[in-house]
Amino acid sequence: MRFVFDPRPRKTLTVLLIATAILTVFSLCGVYLKHAKGDPMFYRFVPVFDLDREGNIPNWFSTLLFAVSAALLWAIASARAAAGDRNHRLWRALAVGFVLLSIDDAAAIHESYVNDLRDIFHAGGVFYFSWVIPALALLAIIAPVLVRLWLSLRARTRAVMAAAAVLVVGGAVGMEMIEGGYVDVHGHKTLTYSLLANLEETLELVGQALLVYGLLLIVRDEPERA
């Protein structure tokens, strides 16, 4: 029996957004308990649901979204290759890139090099979290490729992908720079920092959910668009 994949973009987006909302509410409850009650652990509830921590439920969810995006990108690349689309190798490369993002998210690789990069670049202020410097350079390099693939999509899908990109990059890089400027002056043990960090992670998760939605639209509506 042949398995037929039946993408349901809207239903998937609804589920992912509900999951994101639940995780955000739980994380904000943890922020309240940490700062109002003065208990940074509160029976392990805070670290388990803190959006700003690694190795917990929100981190697993984010890693899963990157992995799902990678799988969908690979499927799109395969369909484009079968249709003779000369851009299929770019889709394939993008899939590999998202595999690496998933690994980085799970292992917190870029966070582990923040102090080293800060020393190398003698950075501070908005570049306090210095991994954003090579990230911005990498984005500038791959931007032409991303734009080329984006322009090959239908108008509706382009709008979804643009929104996803703004939220993911704006959250991961833009908000990280804002947080860096704040932490460099006030430190990271304040309520303001916790709220900024939760906003960053929420924007990223919503952006990732939109990305999965956009990729499902491609799989469903334009699998062989050359």
C-alpha cells in the first residue's frame, strides 16, 4: 500500500500556534513565580517551561519545528528535482541548513561560544550576545539565494514566508541585540530581561510555525512549480 501525504496547512498552523500560546503562558507563569515569589526553581516548574532555557520542553518544541521544516524542504527539493527545476539544489541546501539549525538549537552550540566571540570582537552593547555578528554576516551572504527561492513562489506563499522570516530573524537576531544592549547595562537577573527573552522566543516560535505552514502550502499547492 502506498502512503500518500495529505498536508493540512491551516489545521497544522492552528495546532502549532495553540502549542506556542500554551508554552508562552507557562513560561510567563514561571517568570512571575521567579520574580514575585523569589524562587528561581519553584519545584522545577520554572526551568522546565522557561522559554529562555535550553534542554526543556519549549527548547524541544523549537528543535522539532526546525527538524520538520528541514524534512519539508527536502521533500520540496525532491519534487522540484523531478520536475526539472534548476533551483532544486538550493532547496536541498536549505534543507541541510535547517538540519544544522535543529542540531544547534538542541545542543545550544552558538550560545556556548558567546563569551569567546565577545572577546574576539571586543563587543558590547547590542552585540553583547556576540554570536549575532557572524549570524548577520551569514544572513548577508545567503540573502540572494533566499530571495531567489522566495521569488519563485506564488504571491500568497511569498507573503507567509516573508512574515515567517521577519518573525524568526527579528526574534532570534533583532530581539537578541536589544536584550544584549539591556544586559550589558543592567544584567540578566531582572524582570525586564525575562520579559524581553520571553518575547524573543515567542516571536521565534510563531515564526517557525508560520514557516511550517508556508512549506506545507508549497507541498500542497505548488509541488512541481518550476
